[in-house]
Amino acid sequence: MPTLCLLRLSSMDRLPVIRETGHVFTETLLKDLSMSKYKCSVCGYVYNSEEGDLDSGIAAGTLFENLPDDWKCPICGAPKGAFEKME
């Protein structure tokens, strides 16, 4: 059974660390996931997981990987597959 712990990183930041069968997801990995941005290769729109896509019913905090397969760019209508992860 997974265990969810909170680490106090500073007075304002807390990130979960999940331990399951010996695997530890570090705060760096969790930050990378939570702050992931993907850019539409057609129009340049940037999907920011921290903001979501409220006009399309996508809540803030929704990871790009968790968007519905039929989600489209809100600017040009390009499919999810037309997005590239930003470094």
C-alpha cells in the first residue's frame, strides 16, 4: 500500500513524497511533473499544468499526461499529439 508523506522544504513549500515498493519519487521529479509545460507545434500556445485550461474544463494542476486524449489546443484546435514538452 503506498504511503504519502509531506516534506517541509521551506516555510511555504510542501511536496509529497510517495514510497511504494522501495521506489521514492523525489521532490525534483515532483516539481518537474507539477510545473510541466507543453508547447503547441502549430501555433505556439503553451499548456501550463499549474494553470490548466479552464475554458476547456481542465482544472489547474492537471498534468498534460492526464489530459483527455481528445483534448485540443484552445487556440488552433491542434490535437494533443501536436504538443512538445518544453525543457
